[in-house]
Amino acid sequence: MKKALLIFSLIITSISFSQTVTGHWQGILTHPNDTAGFTDNYAFYLNIEQEGNDITGMSRIELANSKNFSVMLFKGTFQHGQLSLTETDWDESYMQEGMYINWCLKRATLIYTWEDSTESLRGIWSSSPECGPGEIYVHRSPKEFNRRTAQHHNYITFSELKKRMKNGESVLNQKVILPEVTFEANQSKILPGSRPILKELKELMDTHPNLKIDILGHTGNLGNDQFNLTLSLQRAKTVKDYLAKMGISESRLQYHGFGESRPVADNGTEDGRSKNRRIEFEIVAE
């Protein structure tokens, strides 16, 4: 029995050590000393290439409620489940007129984990004394890394979306907030009142078979940063699974969680936090 347990342990260890982190990762970077955009969280992405124990790639950071972003180059290592990276230079950035943000080059040590079928990298980042430190939480993502363009803020209502599509107008990159989609407190279970609007969305996708959407989960700023990110991801996945069970092909559905990093209202009030706890979707193909 001991021999069998030893063999099993060696197999698990081998799998862990041979894990590759090549690919796209998406999540948040926390910056406790910075509350720009109503939150101390930034949307954060990694694009990693691994060869042996060496890694190279790009990171992307975005400021909420703006089109400000920066893409940086990094290099580092990944071995024994620990990823160490150092950003070395800027690749691309955008800064709105009249604004200045010291994005800063960062160093980070992240631990690889695999829980509930989700791969994650979690850890601490640091930089110069005036910039940082903070934490990073990212999950593996199927979405391509965006190197050049700013995030879209093209929000329209669901009824406006349907009207434009009926008239043959383009709705590519438009975002729709679904305030009718609600969940049990601190859980990802959809409440019954959410079903009618999701049924309408399913019918719209049936009518337009080329339509593909990215389902985006968001939270307010109460609670643990990592918990909020995971909860937003789980809620987005729940909506994706619900649409898939109604017959929408999973190839037409993406999902991502942003935690509290993309607020649309002030997290300093309950009304603002309520607006920030939301599900929305973006049109990624039509």
C-alpha cells in the first residue's frame, strides 16, 4: 500500500513539474495605494511563452473607466510550480489627454494552482518605492491577448441591441449590461428572475447564428479581492453554461471575470456597489 501511495505521489509531482504556463491569462492586479477609477484593482493580463524553465512574454494593465492601458515585455522562469517574472520594457501604451499614470515596471512571484478545473497564477508584485507593492490573481483564458487597442466602452441597452440588429446595423464590440441577471448572495447560482432575459438572449442568438458573445462578470469592492475575482468568473461561467444548456453552441460563448477592476459607478455608496455587481456581454463576432 505504501509503495502504491509513493508511485501515486511521484506521478502527481511529475505532472506538477511538467506543467506549462504557455498561453493567455486574465485577472486583476491590486494596488492598495491607488484608488483611481473608484477601485484599487486593475484589469491585468499575461501572455506567456515557455521554453524549458525560461519564460518570456507580455503583460497588460488597464485603468477602469478609461481607455488607458500599457503593455510591457517581461522575462523570467517557471519551475516547481513557481513563476518569477521581471518586466523589462514598454511595448505599447495609451494615455488619455490630460492624464498621467506611472504604470511602473514590476517584478512578480506567482504560484501556479489548479482548483475546480481552473488554472491560476497568484502572488505578489513589487516595484520602485513609489509604485507598489500589491497582488496579482490571474486565470488561464481562451481569449487572445490584446496588444494594441484600448478596451471598449460602447454600452447600449438590450432593446437597443435588438433594434440595431433587426435594422441590419453593426453591433460588433458593443456591450450590454443585464441588470435582470442576479445571483444568490456570494454565490454563482442564478436566481429565477434571471431566466426571462437569458431566454431572450438565447432567442436572439438563435435568430442570428453568426453572433458570438463574451460574457463578463463584475463585482463591487466589498470582500476579498481574490474572492471577488473568482466569484465574478464563476458567475460568468454559470451564465455561459445556462445558455449552452438551452442549446447555444459553446463555440459561440466566451466568459471572463473582472472582480472589482471595472466599476461603472462609485463603490463608496451602496447604490454604486449594486450597479457594479453585474453581468454584461460584449459582441465579439456577428
